[in-house]
Amino acid sequence: MGFAVFIHRPDSAYADEPARHYQFPKMYLSRVLPAVGGWVVYYEPTKVRGTRGYYAVAKLADVVKDGRADGRYLARIEPGTYLEFANPVPFVLEDGRAERGVSNAEGRPSGRAQSAVRPLSSDDFARIVSRGLTEDSLLLPRWNDAVDAGTANTFDETQDPFVFEQDRIRVETLTSRTLRDRVFRKIVLRAYDERCAVTGLKLINGGGRAEVEAAHIRPVEKGGPDIVANGVALSGTAHWMFDRGLIGFADNHEIMVSRQVNDRDGVETLLNRTGRLIVPVSSRDKPHPAFLRWHRDNVFKV
């Protein structure tokens, strides 16, 4: 099982859909193939405005020729494995670069750091994913939990069997539904400033927790990915109505109320006064029309 870094820009000329596939030229084929069956980390370069650095992880299912573009290939992502980080990881950390493999003998970034596709060591993968999914949210166990449990003098950090076991445990954890739900809630609520997109209310309970939920537009069990563009922050009542098709959203974010609602006037009083979803500022975080269309076609009751 190998690891790799895929550089992706929101304005890329390549036909990338990070949660589904990554398009690349033949020159990178030899770098991508060793990661098939393993995991890749997505990275936005520092030149991208508002860069997120290392921002997602996904399992690489296979590689095929792209029949729509000569000389290009598609690295296809295993469905349901793409996961955005709760905490995007910068290229440079307080103790050095997150990806140590791009440093030369003098400790400066090598030409490898500019490669759109590059192999990633298991140590660098562990460091990046750990930072992306732990810290303040404590979503994953620390990498040295086994050491803290009393084995500090038993193993050398560099021993391959110990590192392999850590990687195995970590990648198994990445497919955990509990983990993915917690990460999804965090990234969606952050994008929506913990505010219900339908009512406009931002309610915080006595424990400091936002009284709003992260709803998948296209459910995971129906092939929906765990990405912000497939999510919307909703209060409990709005979430209940959305899941049952009593409200839906147009591509222009207009809030649609089903004719099957028994108390239309009451429902309309819940809507914020614009009559449209209050969506994130960033275009990449706004509800994607493909997911909104799926909900209208399969769930919304006309």
C-alpha cells in the first residue's frame, strides 16, 4: 500500500472532481500507480488565494485512461472514502514541513515540492492526516497512544512493524462512519458559521454547542460524498422537513415548500426573510447544483 500527494487547484485546467477522480498526464503515471489501493492526500499550493494547504484524504481505487482526453488518465477514488480535513494542514508547521520528503539535504524545499503528483512516505502521511483530523477536535487517537499506554521503552519509533501497524489502524479509522460524521459536521457548520441556512438562526446552547445539524443533500447511502458542497446546516425542524421532502432548494438557492405541507403558512414563517438559503461565501462550499437536483428529483414532494 502506497501513499501520494495530488496537487489540486480550484481553477485547474484539468477535469478534476476530487471526491470522484483526479485527471493527470501520462508523465505522472509511474508515480500514481504505486498508490493504487492506498491513500492520497490533496494539497492546494501556496499560490492559491486562501489556500487550505493539505485539505483532504481519499483512497485510490484504480487508474484508467481518460477516453475524453488524449494522453490523460483518471485516478479514480474509491466511493465513500474522500474526506476533507477538519483542520487543513499548512505546508510549514511549527516544527518543520508537514511533508518532510520534499526537503533537500540542506533542509530547503527541493524541486519535488513543485510536482503535481509525488509519492508520500508513511511517516509524512501519518503526520498530515493526524494534524488534519485531530488537534482541537480530537477526532482521531494520537499516533503515540501505544507509547503513552506504557510501551515507550519497548519499541523504537523507526521500526517498520510498529509504523505499519499505525498506518493500518489509521486507514481503517478513516473509513469509520462515526469519524466521518463528526468531521462532516465540523466542516459544514464552520462553512455556514453555525447558522441554519433556512431560518437564519444561530443558536448556541448552554454548553457552547451550536443547535444546528449538518445535513447531507444527497445521503451517503445513496452515493452522496462527505463534502461541504453536499451539505447544508439546518436546524432540527428544517432538517426533518428536508429529509422528508417537505422543503427543497432550487439551483439559485430559493427555498421551495412542497404543496403537500399541511401548514404552509406556518412553514413559511420559519424561512428567513430572503426566501433563499443563507450559503457560504466561498463558491466551493456552496451547495452543488447536482446534489440539489438529486434531492428535487428523488426526495422533494412536488
